Amino acid sequence: MSKHDEPAKDSSKVWSIFSLAAALLGATVARKTVTKSWQAATGKNPPANPADPDVQMWEAVLWAAASGMAIQIARMLFSRKAANYYAKSTGHLPPGLGKDDQSTKADPATT
């Protein structure tokens, strides 16, 4: 391995740790928020195990949908914030991330 590979490898390790921490923090914040919201809305704790047959089906489905959506959105938001911070700090996007061209126009080179 050349010396030129070392900064990229270090950058990749830093980003891996940074993005993992951001995703975990986002998931934790979302879980606490959705739990408090559930308690406020229903007056009881959310199902500990939605697969338990003693949990009513509507509660299990609603909890799975609400908590899953909230956690994934928070993870995405925290990860995006981390990527923006990384890019501002280093001058480039994190390893593995690139500009996402979502335009609907056909690329003239591919037609």
C-alpha cells in the first residue's frame, strides 16, 4: 500500500465511525420521542414486543409503523447532517457518497 492510500483509508475510518455515531444518536432521539408521543396519545407505554399475541393487532401495527418511520427518518436526517459537517470540514464528500443526479432529463451521452 502506498502512502497516498493512507489518508483515504484514515478518512474512510473516520467517516465510518462518525456516520455510525450519527445514525445511533438519531435512532435514540427518535425512539425516545416516539415513545413519549405514544404515551401522551394513548396514556400507556408502547408495546415492548409487538409480536406478543396479547398486544392488540392495531397497537402492534401502529407502533411498528410509527416507530419504524420515526427512527428511519431521524437516522437519515442525522446522517445527512453528519455528511454535511464532514464535507465542510474536509472539503469533500465522505467516502462512498457522491452527487446524486436525480434529474428526469435523459443524458444526451446515453441516448
